[in-house]
Amino acid sequence: MASIKKIDFFLTPAHGRAFGVDARFIPDQQAKPIIIFVHGFKGFKDWGHFNLLADYFAGQGFVFIKLNLSHNGTTLNGDDLTDMEAFGRNNFSIELDDLGTLIDYLFHSPAELPQEETDLNKLYLIGHSRGGGLVILKTAEEPRIKAVAGWAPVSDMAMRWPEQVLSDWQKNGVHYIYNARINQNMPLYYQLVEDFRANHARLDIPSVVARLQQPLLIFHAEDDETLPISMAHELKANQPNAEVIILPEGGHTFGGKHPYPETSLPPVAQFIADQTISFFRKF
């Protein structure tokens, strides 16, 4: 078998802040289904075990593409969260537009990805955590996507912000989220709330998932320490056709951590990767 080829490139969306992308596949001149993977809040494309995931999916016959959302806090040449100003100016509309920029790019015969290697009729999305909510929203507005998988996805982008938090946020113009991994308070400017309210119809997961036409697969671990398992049940209640797999353990990142020095996937991550592959191959 030929070895996995990795391609790195950059895209610049309409808002002007470029972002990095990498694609992995086995170059065999055979058209392969495409998966786009979207990281979560405080995440990035090279976090933890994500590169092992990319290699695994590529080895299973997919073109696996992951991106740094443009305002996730990374820089074009960096591999961790260092740009706090960009992080603070992120919002959900920007993230959806970043994903749209990548999807449009794939359909315009990109030089980086030879046409004979990609099957654009089989395009799938995977998102983790907040990225899981993002890919649900994007799939609902993008008929070129055939199926979507949420790995511990949020069921509401607003995350039920308390009124006192919103009041202080508006008054101060900024709300800080502590990141224990990098020991830093990360800013979120109030424009995030304003964007959510101004684009509520586009960003409201409960109503959007209810009208989702494409197949949806959801994973959630019972011991998720970040997002309650009730979120999986809420998504299922709003979209009864969704397939939901509840795992007894695995935590929010399904055994992954950053940095991740091991050379094989965590067992739970391996399981959800295999289940996701089986799911996508049906469509």
C-alpha cells in the first residue's frame, strides 16, 4: 500500500483572516470520499490525537481534511493558542463562513488536491464539542454534505448563558474563559453575543437540527466532564432520526489529551472512528 500523503495549505475567507488546513490521503488515483474535521472550543487542528485520527481515516480510504478555524487563537505558523485578540473576536458566523470557504474551495478544482483523488459526491463532516454543533448547523444549510457526525456535540451554541454573566459581559465588553492547560484567561468580546442574536435563525441548533435532512450520528460519553450527556438526548429529541451512541466512559475527548505522546489512538477514540466510518459508508 502506498504511504499517506499530507498536504498543508492556507485559505483566506471573505473576512480576511487566513487559516491553515491539512489534508491526508493515500495517493492511488482512486476517487475517495472526503471528511472535513472541525475542532472544538479552545481546540485546534493539531490538538492531541487529531493527527493520529487523520492518518487512520486516510488509511481507511478517505481524504481527511482538518482546519484551524480562523479565530481559534492559533497563528498561521503556530501550533497552539497564542493569539488572544483573534480568539476574543471569534463568533459563530465567522466559524460557519470559514467552513463554507473550505467547502467551496474543494469544489473549485484546487491544485493542492488532485481531482482524481477526491469524490465530491461523498462529502462528510465530523465536529468535536462546539465543532459538533458547528457541523450540524453547516450541514443543514449545505446540501453538498451527505452525512454528519457530532462527537460530544453541543446542543445549543449559546450554552445557556446566565443573565448575570450576560449583563456583566455587556457592561465590560469582554468575558474571560480560563484555560487550565495553558494557564491563561482567554477573552471573548461581547460581539459574540451580538452575532448570535443577530443571526439566531441560522445559529439556533434546536430549531436547525429539527429540520436537518442529512443523516446524523452522535457520540457522547456518560462521564463527559465538560458537556452534560443531556445534550445528546436534547439533539435526539429535536431530530428523532439521529443515531445516538452513548458510551459508558471516555470523557469529553474520548481518551485524548494534549500533548498526546502515544503512537496509537485511545481505545474509545478508535471505537468512535470505526463507528463513524461504518456510518458514513452507508451514504
